Amino acid sequence: MAIPISYNLRNVTQRPWSTLATTLGIALVVAILVGAFALASGFQAALVETGSPENLIVLRTGADSEISSGISRDAANILRALPEVQVGADGRPLASAEMVVLINQPRLGQGGSSNVTVRGIDAEGLKLRNQVKVVEGRMFTPGTDEVIVARRMARRFASCGIGDKLRFGQRDFAVVGHFTAGGSGFDSEVWGDNAVLMPALNREGAFQSVTLRMRDTTRFAALEKQLEADPRLGVQVRTERGWYSEQSALMATIIRVGGVFITLIMAVGAIFGAMNTMFAAVKQRTREIAVLLTLGFTPTAITLSFLVESVLIAMIGGVAGCLIALPINGITTSTTNWSSFSEVAFAFRVTPVGMAVGLVFAAALGLVGGFLPALRAGRQSLAASLRAA
Amino acid sequence: MNLFSLVLVNLGRNKLRTTLTLMSVVVALFLFCALRGVLDTLAASIKVGSEARLVTRNAISLIFPLPLSYRERLLAIPGVKSVSYANWFGGRDPVDPGNFYAQFACDAETYMPIYDADVEIIAADSSAVPLPVPAGIDPKLAMFMSERDACIVGQSLFKRMKWKLGQKVPVSGTIFPGTWTFTIRAVYHAKDPAFGEESMLFHWKYLSEKGMGGQGIVGWYVLQLGDPGRAGEVTRTVDALYANSGAATHTETERAFQAGFVSMYGNVPFLIGVIGIAVVFAILLVAANTMMMATRERTAEFGVMKTLGFADATLFRLVLIEAGIITFGGGTLGALLAKFAIEGSRFNAGGFLPPMTISWTTVAIGIGVAVLMGATSGIIPALQASRLRIVDALRRVE
């Protein structure tokens, strides 16, 4: 017969300080794990959500980022005229040939500088990205030296406030608005009119990418094959979503691996702590164990009971850890995405999966840490226990 | 019997617990020093790079090029001894695109002499017939200098890729399309760690001919100064010279240029710092818990000691020293383990960072944190022990 769990519950509350210290230790380990996962998920979301499933992006063969790509004007015209491309209300194809460059801007609040993505778009560019909304100021006027800046970047880089001027290519570009883009990669960019930006930056020869809205998404595979085989183009085709998730893969993996590595080392320390607590608990309750044995509980039941208690303490820590990590949800941070060489601002995202991983991890800590003490409790001989008492 | 031997006896009383606590402190300080080591490495990579060399790039950002025509005018600026230039090639391993390493196209005739003190050629192909070598260039580089598509690679890259001298290495261009093949003619060792041993260098001329249709497009210029003291003056002259041209320039010392890459990490160093603090705090709880358990067990014993005439202050010290020894011992062990194990492995995050270094300052801070941890975890139990009244201690039944 198993020892009721209420026995463990009462025991846990019997030693509040000791339990609290162990629980908090485990909670911090779990919080770091959940935090690292939130960082990776946030980073990945920032890029993956950049892509719409209906859009596809065309880049030069071999290019592994937009900035290293180049699409000639002729090729862009061929792409725009494809029958597979959806047509807008005004009869123009929903296709946007874009210039993407980096400008080096000083950071605010922290020394140094970093590369900010500047995207030159045309009228169709906005229609393809429904998530982009100007939240302050106004949209840039096509044909003028005006740009809009992602709100997340405006807080982080110099000269990005409304009314400020960004200077590049011997010209001053007035910042007239701030936009948000639903947590996507566009939330880290500066947007302006292609027709003005390209000559200003000496980029008249070629675009970096062409984004198309497909009439029928099931045609993707066929279209990909057709375009990649076209010798006039020399391009590679991806779904917009697939492309941006490729761009985030390396960094997200680094963050996750780093997070797991740190947590595993921390876990070893926490397990030692949990073992201490449980060994002490077993020792303190020598008499109780003897009584339980006398009452007819089997040694296995006693081992199991202590194991349950250890897991219980660890799980309370796990829940506390998730709660500690929860407030970081939504906090924005930024770093350079080395795959695109540009700064990406993104928000921590505490996901149910991340928290579940944290809880499972906590349970595992309790199990491993409680194993030896529980075994000792079960192996205690009745005679010795009563004598010790 | 002096105080210290009493402490030792107490430590040995529950060996399992002492060991477990010690080990958790070891782990904590190992991690703390490893994390701080990442910051050390970043900080160290700010300080590498010469202050006697300037880097001139396009003012907009590094992805915009400069014309080759700037070279002559840069050379004519007073204080500039020699000028070289290079381009980022941005190639990928065609077999395994995830296996990243850097390739640079450089004007070898001027580039190699400028970096002469930083790199050493440790292996090179030699030809049957003696080949002429331009002035200022290591004669071992004769084969490299005479071949259009030859390249030099860093020692650590060379080993990692299991290459051989004379081997033809395919690289697929991301910026300059197509598959390029380079022949390895020499291997270099970086005497200055800033230079790194994870790069491939090849001839800029080859890039220009094959990739730019003969155009002169330069990624950045390197300016060797005669006198580092003139860096500020030369910087201003260069940037003023091109301020109103189609490609304005941004000039800085090579050291500042390198620091620019570190600053691109953004909030990462801050996050690493936060994690380091969390680690220390978590283990502090473990240590404090142990000390509390240890003193609670000995309540009756403290009563006896007080009866025998041990002063309150002595008991206070007894508990505190016990905590201090565990954390100091564990901390020292963990910090040294981090220093030697991590530095020994020469971990470099797959070429993203120079080989990890953990400074002695970090080791010292780690040990300091450990001692502080001991003091904090021991203070409450120590106070409890010293304030204990004999009657309570002896009455209490465990």
C-alpha cells in the first residue's frame, strides 16, 4: 500500500525554510531555462512572422541573405509579369522589387553602433505586408526624401525620432513616422521609397529581392522549378516564411543550445542542493520511518513516498520558476543576426512549450536529486531505526 | 583545541553533506567564471587590433564599397606610410553550407607587409624553380604570390578542415556568384590573436577580374601610419577629403573597427551578466540551507559548549568559518577549473570569437563572490548559534 501524498505535503510544510531555499534554488534554474527558450522563441518569431504564407521571395542564386542578393531590373520585370502573380484592385500585379541595404547607426543608451536594415519599397510593397501599421506620425510620401522607422528601432538608435534626419549618401532623409509590424522582422527596419533611395545610395543597377503574392499557393512548387530553371533570371525562390525561418535558424539554435548548456550545469548544482535537503529530511525522520515500517508499509512504499516528496518540492520550484520568468514576456531586446549582419529587435516570448519544458526539467531534478536519499530511507532497517530513536 | 581544528571536525561530521555543498559551489563558480569569461573574451577582442593602423570604410556601412581610385590619394596623405585594401568575399562551403569560415580578398603585395608582425607563415608550398618575391614579403609566399587563384589559410581552419597544401578548395560565392576554386599555398599562424586563424586570404586581383568584371571595388582600406600619434589627424584628413564625394568615408583605428563588431552583440553581454548573478544567487540558497541544517542539528551541542565556557563570539566565528571554508574551497576549485579547462579547450564558438580567455581578474572576482557567499549563507546560522540561550539549547529535543 502506498503512503498517502498528504503525508508528504504536511512534511514539506513542516520545514518551511529549508523547503523554501531548495524550491527557490530550483526556481532560478527553471527560470533561466524558460528565459532562454523565451529568447529563442522571440527571436525566431520575429523572423518567421515576417513571412506571409501567400508570398514568395525571389533572390539571386547562392545569396544567403537579402543584402548579398541582386536582381536586375529586367529580371524584376519578368517576375512582375508572371501570370501566377495575383493582381491588385488597381490592376497592378502584387509584386514588390526591393532594395535592401544596411546603414551603420550609433546606438542610444549604450556605446557603439550597429547595422540597421533600410528597405526601399514601392506602392505594392505595403500591400504585400498587411501587418505594417504606422502608429505615430505618418507614412512617407513617395518621391520625397522621407522615411519611416520601426518603433522598436527608434528607441534603440540615434536620429530615429520623428522630425530627426537620417543622413546617408549625401542626403538627409526626414523621419516622418514610426511603424509596428506585428513583432516581425520588419520591426527592425527603416522603410522609404525605392525611387528615391536607390539613386541616393548608388543602387540603381539592381534590386536585392522581389516579393510576389501568389494567385494560387498550391502552384508554388511548379513555379519554383520554372523560375530556378530560367537562364535569364539566375534566381532562387522561397516562400517568404521559409526564407525568414532559414535566416533565424542559426541564431535560435545558438541561443537554445547555450541556454540548455547553462541550465544543465546549474542543474547539477541544484541537484546537490536537493540531495542535501532530502538526506536531512530522511535523517530527521528516522523515527517516523521506523513507525511506518512497523505499521506495515513496505520499504518500496517508503522509497516511493520520499521520491514523491522530492519531486513535489522540485515541482513547486518549477512553477515558481515559470512565474519568475513570466514578467520577461514582451520585453524587447536586440542583437545582431549574424546571418543577415543586421540588428534585430525582438521581444521575449514565454511560450507554453517553454514552460512545459521547464516543469518537466524541474520534475527530473527532483527525481534525480531525491533518488539516493529515498533509497536510503527505504533501506533503513527497523531495528536500527528504533535504536537510533 | 583551537578553533580551526573544531571547524575541521565539524566539516568532517557529515562528509556527504559537506561534499555535496562543496560540489554545488564548485559548479556555481565554474559557471559564473565561464559566463564572465565570455565577457572577458569580448572585452579582450576590443583591445586587439593595432592603433598604428587605420581602417577606412564607406560612411554608410561596411556593405557599401569604396572606389579603388581612393588609394593614390590616401597614400599621399602625410603620416600614411602604406595603404592596402581588402574585400569580404562571403563564400560558403558548397558541401556543407553550415560550416562557416571567412574569406577575404586582399591586395597581397601591400597587405602581407602591413601584417608582417601579426602573422607568421608556418607551412608553404615551394616551387622547383626559384620565384621572385616582391620586397617586404616572406620568401615562403613565393608560390602564393605567383599564382592568380592561390590562397593562404589560418592554421586552426587548416586543421579543422583537414586540408593539405596544394589542395584545391571550392567555395560558392554569395555576393560574387558562382563556384570559385582556390589552391592552398601557405598556412599562417596568428602571432596576434586578433588576426584570427579561421580565415582564408586570396588575391584581390583575382576577385576583381572574375567577380567584378575588372572594376575596382574595395571593401575597406587599411592605412599603416608611420607614427600612431598622428591617428587622429590622419582620420580627420581622410574623412574631410571625401566628405562631399559620392562615397563618403568613415575612418577609425583598427582597434575601434574591431570594437565595432563587439558592439553589434547588443544586449547579449547584459543578458549573460544577469544569468551569472542568477547562478550565484541559486547556489547561495543551497549553501545557506546547508548551513542552517548543520547548525540546527547541533543546537544541543552549542548549549554544551556554552556551558563549558565558549564565548558567544567564538561560536559565531565557528559557524561562519565553517561556511567560509566550504564556499572558499569550492569557489577556488570552480574558478580555477573554469580557467584551465575552458582556456585549455580553446573554445571559440565556431570561429565567432577569438579563443576563450578567462582573466585572472575574473578568477579573483569569482573567489571573492564565493567568500561573500560563505559570509551571507553563514551569517544567520552564526547569529542563531551565538544568541542561543543555554537553557533553550539544552531543553530542545530533536
